[in-house]
Amino acid sequence: MKLREEKIFVDGSAGAIELIVEDPGTPRGIAIVCHPHPLFGGTNSNKVTQTLARTFARLGYLAVRPNFRGVGGSAGTHDHGHGESADMLSVLAAIRRRYGDLPVALAGFSFGAYVQTRVAQALAEIHQPAQGLVLVAVAAGLVDGGRQYALAAVPGDTIVIHGSADETVPLANVLAWAEPLELPVIVVPGADHFFHRRLHIIGDIVTRAWRH
């Protein structure tokens, strides 16, 4: 598949938000894909983030990879998920103005997955729920570095992927969040937080499991 890729900027409450947009041509939806923690080197060129975006583009979605506040060409400073969540709603509104009122999929890696749980909750509250979510190595509970993440509930068809050898977010944290929700978690044996040498598995799982 030949994808048309471009860098664009949209307005957010803290200023410009830089995006990479991959257009499959006549998209059937919009996939917003969020990168890992910006204070630890996370950008929209992260390999897991790229893998998720390319997977959704192959599924026929317009794949949008924003840079969070203070990353690349995006204005502002890190806001611990609060401002970042608001920014994703601004990104979605801008992309819909440009490409049409298409269904939206939300995907994210690590801190980006945490942000997407907040975005999904915000969309549900205004009765415009996301079509589906994909959360890879989602930041949950007390993680490496002493940061704490309280995850909201997500729909039962959310695709949750985690590595058994994740050294940043212990698998036990994600299972503890998922258990009361009766939410399945797909565990990739031996995978670390960044899914080194296992990126293709993420793409395969999402391609097989996406039912929208």
C-alpha cells in the first residue's frame, strides 16, 4: 500500500500541535496514535507508535501521530496527561474538519496509552464514543521512576497488549486494573516495554483483533 505522509500543524489550547498524517486514500476512519512519555524521549517517531500507525493505515484508517506538548514542533510544556488529553480532542476536531466526520480509533503506547484512556472517557461523556481502543504497554499503577497512573475503565472490546518482561510497567499492574473490568489482556511472552524484536507481533495482533 502506498501511503501519502505529511506533517501538519493544528491549534491546541497551548499553541501549535505537530502531527504526522499517513493517508491511505479514501480513509474509512481516523486513528489517533499517541507516543510514550515526552520527558523520557518519547516522540511521534517512536517505533511502537509508528507500528501502530502503519497498522491502522493498512486497515484503511487515516493514521495521525501527534507530538505531545513540548515535543518537536508542538508548543507548550508537559502537563501530566491533563492538557495532552485536551489536545487530542483538538486534534480530532481539526482532522474531522479537514477529512470529514469519520469514526475514530484511539491507540497509544505507554504514557500515550494512558492519555488515550482519558480521551476515550471524554468522548464517551459527550456521547461521541471512540470506535475502539488499542493500548500497548499502558502506564498503570506505580511505574518505574515513581510515577503513579490511575486508569479509568475502558470498553470491553479494548485491545490491551503487554509484554511479560516489561521492566517499566509491571504486567501485574495491568492485570490488577483489568481484572475487575473483566478485560482480557494479550500477553506477549518475553517482550520488554519497548517490544524490541517483537514489533511485528503488535501489528499482527491488532490486524487480527480489530473488528470495526
